[in-house]
Amino acid sequence: MTSHSRIRSIGSRRRKGQALTEFALVAPIFFLLLFGIIEAGRFMFYYEVLNNATREGARYAIVNGANADEVGCPTGPPAPGTAACDPTGDDVVERVREAAFGVLGSGVTVTPVWHDPANNGRGATVTVTATYTYTSLVPIVPLPAITVEAESSLVINN
């Protein structure tokens, strides 16, 4: 082997070592950034699913407000001073959970509230509030649990 080829061999080993060192310095930052983008995307997705679910629950409440057509529920507006069907809002809660389509699981807390007057009759305002505790999927950077809250308010016109 000539001295010229020996010099090339030593130089290529040094370049390989340099590339390995640079990768070792850059890789943690790259993967932290990559997983941070993934977590931010997951958070935004869950936030939008929760917003959409509360809108669906409020819409269900205003469409089925006073004119509920369920077994045991009278059709038409309720008598003055009485509440219409589903005064507890169980159907609204179920609709919100269905609209979350399993992404959020059973960790969603839903609270429907009727205002002015405090029943689900025509002219009342319904506010549907849902909360969810978001936890990070990638445990590289330990994030505290984040409480996500969404709220929708609509007026019952039915």
C-alpha cells in the first residue's frame, strides 16, 4: 500500500467519525422536535373533537328540546312552568359521547345546563360544557396532564 492510499484511508475514517459525532449531537434535538410536533397534532385533534362534540350535543338539545318524541314524553311544548322531556340532560350527554366517536373514551365529563327559563322548552338557552384530561403519548418529555374544556351555547327553537 502506498503512502498516498494510506493517507486517504485515515482521512475517510476521520470523516466517518465526524459524521457519527454530528449525528449524535443532532439526533436528540431532531427526535424531540419530531415527537413534539406529533404531540401538538394529537392535542389539536382531541381539542377539535371535543369542540365538535359539544356543538353536536347543543344541537341535539335544541332540536329535541320541547318536542321530544320518546316513549313517555309528550309531544309539543311543555305546559307553562313544567320542564320538557330529558330534564337531566342524559340524552344530551349520550349524544356528546357519541360525537366524540371513542377517541376521548369515557374520560369526557359532560354538563348540559338550561338557562332562561331553566328547562329545555322553547326560548331557553342550553349550554353544553365538556372537559377532558389530555395526557401525552410519548413520555420523552414528561408533560403534566392538561385539562381541555369546550363549551357551546344555543337557543332552543323547537
